[in-house]
Amino acid sequence: MNKINYDVLILARNEENNIRKTLECVCNQTVKPDSIIVINDNSTDETGKIAKKIGVRVIDFPYEHKNWVISGKLGIVFSFGMNYFNKNNSHFMILGADHILPKDYVEKITKNMNDDNVDLSSGIIKNEITESPRGSGRIFTKKAMECINWKYQINYGYETYALFKIQSEGLKVSVYPIITKTQRPTGTNYNKKKFFHMGFSYKALGYTTLYGIGRGFIIAKKFGLYNGFMFSLGFFFNWNINYEEKIRQHCKNNLKYSWKDIINNPKKLFKKMMD
């Protein structure tokens, strides 16, 4: 296996209750990172001080703003942090400030990536089901970072855009059954505004009307009728904010279901939508 050199990027805003454990699990990886970069994003608590005491590189985001967690503008903060990557390294990880990784996470993921010729990958958070590398815990090769031009988009769905961009350029992605956990339940920040922005991003990325309708029903079932309505509102009110055609076409080409399913096998369509 080729030598692994990697940087870790963590965005943190008022994470004093979580950041220590997350940083400790990164520092204790069997394959040590070259650099751990914490972007202290306008924290008003002890987040920055705790990270500095652990000895990682802490960089304060240079101007004040409201919390962008549910906004496409968070891509600005990610891109700011990516400027501090050592572009000569082989791999780059983006990690949430509350994410806990097993000690051999990087070792196992990068070995599998090398064996399978994969350029973007992640593990799986306990009790979650995913077919695509999730946002936190993602590991990019240098080739993948070059593909997205070392930045996230300043738009809704920026994490999915990066995934689609990499895939649309012919690079492989994968999820490996390496279990991680978070210090707070995923989806904690899901509210009506979050679901509206989610719907907005689905339309921007090229998801079809059928998919939008189906996803709205699924969200209504899982998170309540009002949140399903807010998702649909965001989806159908996005008239003109879209990603480039190549990304949108890639999305359409890889959907699990289409209008043809309604005619050919409506029962199968319903089952796929509920998966």
C-alpha cells in the first residue's frame, strides 16, 4: 500500500461539549494525520481554546455571520478551510465536530480505497443506512479534490454536488462497512427551514419532479406532514437556481425510479420510494 499522508478539516461552531472527543479520536488514529485543521466559526464558547490545548491548528473564520448550518452558504466556510490543505498530500478528510471514529478508520478506509481504485469514500454512522459517502467522515484522494477544484459550492446541496461532480467525471466512490458514531443524533438540526432548503437543493441538483414528490411523501411519513410540505415547497419554488447541466443529467441518470415505473410496475415503484 502506498504511503498515506492526509489532512483533516473540521468546522466547529460552539462545540465545546463535543470537540475534545472528536479531536482525540483523530489524534489517536493508527495512521496519524499530517495536520488537523479546525475552523473556529464564530464560536462564543470554549471551542477554540479546547482545540488549541489539544495542539491542533485552529483558524478563526475571518468575519461574523449567522449560523449557516442549514444554508448553502456553509460551503464558504468549508472552502475557506480547504485553502489550508497541503495539496501535496494523498488524502483529505472532512469531519464533523461531534463525530467519533474508530482508531483504524483512516487505515481501513484508505486501504480499501487503494485496493478498489476509489477516490471518495466514507464509513457508516451507527444505525444509519447509506449508499453514498456521507458528508462527515468523507475521505477524498488528491484527484477527487482536484476534481471539485479544492472547494465546495456556495449553493444548496453542496455536499451532494461534490459527490455528483466526482462521479460525473468518471471517478469511483464507495461506502465501506466501518461503523462510526456521533455525539448527538444525526438530524438534530432538521426543522422546517432545513426541509425547505433540502427541497430547494434537490431541485438545484437535478432531481426529477417524480422524485421530488416521492421524497416529500417519505419525509412527511418520517418527520411529519408539515416538514414534508416544507420540503415540497422548497422543491417546487426553486425555479432558477440550478447546478450545471452535466451534474443535473448525472443525477437524473442515476435515480432509483422514473416515470416509466408508474406505467410498468407501480407496486415496485412504491416499494422503491419507501426504501
